[in-house]
Amino acid sequence: MPSSKTLIADRYEVSSKPIGQGGMQTVFSAHDWAFDRIVALKSPHSDGAKKKFLRSAQASAAIAHPNVAATLDYVSLGDKEYLIEEYVEGENLQQRLDRDFDYFDVHLACHVIHHIARGLAACHHANIIHRDLKPSNIMVSSNAGVTTVKITDFGISKMAEAEIKTAVDSSSGLTGSKSSTLQGAFPYMAPEVALNFSSSGKPADIWAIAAIFYHLLYGSPPFGIGISAVMKANNESPPYNVPHYAGKGQFKDLFSAADALIKAGLQRDPLRRPNIDTFVQHLSEIAYSDAPREYGQIKFAGKPFKNTGFITHQNSNRDSFYHFESFCGRIPEIGQKVSFASFSGDPSPRAHPVLPLKATAIIY
């Protein structure tokens, strides 16, 4: 693996510590001296991954879209392969879910999925299927509004048909494969893919984006995690336990529209799922708010009037007024970390929506 001050192709100075690691690759940041910029440098773990690595580079290089991480270079030096990608400041979506969010409010979920769908549309128009769409393969910014969203790793984690079949057929596989690649993929894997990997076509990508959408709204993948998710996807319907806030007047219609799109994408019959252009069109027609967001903390709950309170902005001394009807949870608690949009008001700005964060959330 590259070490401190390692120079690849007389151009890329690689960081000493990886910034990410998956089942098939390790990711480093690197300084590209030719263009004086920071890039992401990816290196496969094994010789068996090299062909998939090259395939990923060729696929992503064919796409130019702001919601797809750009492939910048591919370097082969002796027995080493390196894929150079656009560096995205932030983390992957799975990391943000693990640390910052129990779930997204419907406005934020629609925003993120709309961007993923636009990037996926560019892929499908170029006749490229991602095949492994999941939160850990989506890079996002670390800000409150998750403003940057980029798809990455095209086919790099594409599992061999035999590996999937072994995991699905094996009785020991019911407790979950040891492969981190498979573990991450199972919750978003279309039923037809598990039954016949060669069926991994464009409709399988639609299933995956719908499953991610469900995860963002409901707080967990539609059929759980591990190999059991594949079994349930073939035999059960996901539990649509609507979040408490979704019944509030300001969210009800929007949530219903988003939920209908999820259900369309999770049709077991691939031919009944919408294509990506229809998916994008529906998201374009959903009236979700894309207003800038900030981090803050609940200052008052139930004051100065019943069911109202104030939020202190993280990066200023300002406070915004909010109503419990705008709070995307049950009961706000003083000191609770939140993500929110703020609009002008008199005598104080108004916050809507207000999304509670995990206690472990890092707010800047």
C-alpha cells in the first residue's frame, strides 16, 4: 500500500493513512501535482479485483454529471493498479447515517434521492448499470443540508454470481456472509439479482434507489440487513411503519408522494418498476424544500408558548423560532442537536423543518 510521501506516476503524492476502506479497495487522498489539486486514489485489495477495477474506471469515465464522481485517471504500474477520482469533501452516506441521522425528514430525503436519481439517469442514458448502489457508494458533504451528492464505485464491488449463490443457498449464510461487500449490498439488492445475477439490469438499480429512499425516510432498509434481507425481499412486503412526524399537516402530502414512489420502485416484478426518467420526473414534481440548512441546538421547548420554542444557531448567536408541528420527531428536548432551515420572520426567524440528530452527530 502507498505510504507517506509515496509518489505514483511521478504525479500523485499519496497520504500516509487511508480515508476509506471497503471489501475490494482502499481509498487514499493524494495531491495531484500536475494540476495542484486533491484527488481520491483507490487501490484494489487483490489481483482478482483488478478487472472489476478497470471496468469501474471505464464505466464512470463515460459519464460526465455533477452527481457522479468524475474519473480523472487510471494508472497501471507493474502489478499495481490505481484509480484516480474526483475528491469529494465529506463522507459516504452510510457513515452519515451511522453517526448523524436516525432518519431524514421527507424534504431532505427527497433532495438526496433526487440528486442520486439524476446521476443514475446519466448512467442509464449512457447504457451503464451501477449494479451496487448503496449508501456506502454515495459520497455526500458533511454539512447540515447534505448539499453535495455523488455516486461512485461503478461495478467495483460487483459480486460474482457464484459468491451470491453460495451465500443465498448456504444455511450458514442465513446469519450473514463475512464479506463486507455482500453485507452492504444485501439490503438494497433486487430480488431478481439474488435469484439470477445476470438479471442485474437497470430495474435492479431502480430497486436499489427505492430501497435507499425507504432507508432515509423510515430509518432502516426495507427488509432489514444481512442475507435475510434478500429472503424477505422475495417473500414479504416491507413494514411501512410511518414515522410520527409524517402525519403532521406540513408533511403529510409530501410524505405520501414520496412513499408512493418508493412502493413503485420496490415492485418485485422488474417490469412494473418505473424507469429512471420517470423516477426523476416524479421527484421533480414533488414540492419539497431545498432551502439551505444549518446546525443548531434546541434552546427552549414549550416556551414562550405551548408547542413552540427556539433553536440556537450553531455558528452565530441568533435564535430561530419553531413550532412543534415543524419538528420531525415526537417531543423536542432542550440541548438536542438539530438540522433545520431558517426563514425570515418577525421578531425572530422561523425554522422549518427541524430534524433531530443523533447524540453522536458532529455539527460544525
